[in-house]
Amino acid sequence: MSSEERNMTIKDPKFKITEDLNNKCVTFAKASVNSSADKYARRQQYDVEKIVKDIRNGKLGEEGVYELLSADYPNLSKPDHNIYDKKDKSWAPDLKDPSGIRVAVKSQILNLL
């Protein structure tokens, strides 16, 4: 374990999803769904509405992790909201810092009662 790993502070994983942030992520999801459809089809997933929600949830997760980590890593890359053709998509970690930190974000939205 590196000294940086030993010195990391545990963060409260909660963050606020504002209406503006949600709208930004929904816009991204709707714009990018067509270039991701074949990836979902390989997993027998064809429901475009669900795919849009999945993409939105992923981008919200990236935004939340960025919000929490950027205080400690001010040079952390911001979540990418560019739309890429499927041939130009990257499967590299979502957030990167020049120090070598590379974060791949996986997220899930739970429907709480």
C-alpha cells in the first residue's frame, strides 16, 4: 500500500443532485444513447428509456465522485460530457489526476420508499 493510499480520508458518499445537474446528465444520455445501443443489445437490452436512465445514472455517479474527490485532487479531470461516435469511445477510467490516480466509476440509483 502506497503512502498516498494510507493517507486517504474516507469520504461521505452522499452528494446533492441538483435539477440542473440532472438535466445536464439527461441531455448527455439522450444524445449518446444511439452510439451505445449496440453495446446494450449484446446484453439483450433494447429498452431505450432504460438505457437512457442507465447512462444518466452513470454520468451522475461520475459527477458525484468528481465533486467529492476534487477537493483533495484539484487537478482531477472533470466528467466528460462530449458525445463520441462508437468507434471513438474510450473505455479508460472516467476520472484521472496527473498524480496517477485513475478512477473508474460504477453507479446505481436505488429507488427508496
